[in-house]
Amino acid sequence: MKNLLVVAKHNQAEALRVAAGLTLLSDPVRVAVVGTLPDTPAVAEQRELLEFAEVPLEEIAAGDAGRRQLAGAVLAADAVYVI
């Protein structure tokens, strides 16, 4: 099994959709959101799906601590998708 990480940076709703699709591979998927997720219907729909699939989602704050947290997540993953 490969550990997959989706980094939601530029198009966050699309990143969540991709993460939901990756759950079909039966590999563990994690989502790291750079900043905060917008409160839109598209994001809410994908968040609900990820919660149902029990995909961990963490919001990463700006600054040195956030960069260290993201670096740790990247190092722990076998494949990283930045969207």
C-alpha cells in the first residue's frame, strides 16, 4: 500500500474531489490544506464525502510551524499531489 497525500493549495475544492477519487484505490489518503478552506457549497460537498470515507484533513497555517508540518507530511507520503 502507498500512502497518498493531497495538498490543497491553489484549487482547494478540486483537491478535495481528487482526494475523494483516490480513495477508490484502497490506499490511505490524507489531505493537507494550506490555509483555510473556503465556505462554499462545492467544498462542503467534498468535505462531507471525505468525512464519510474517513480521510484525515488537516489545515496548515502559514509560517515556519506550518511549513514544518507540511514537510513532515510530504516526507511520510509515498506520493504527493499538489493541486
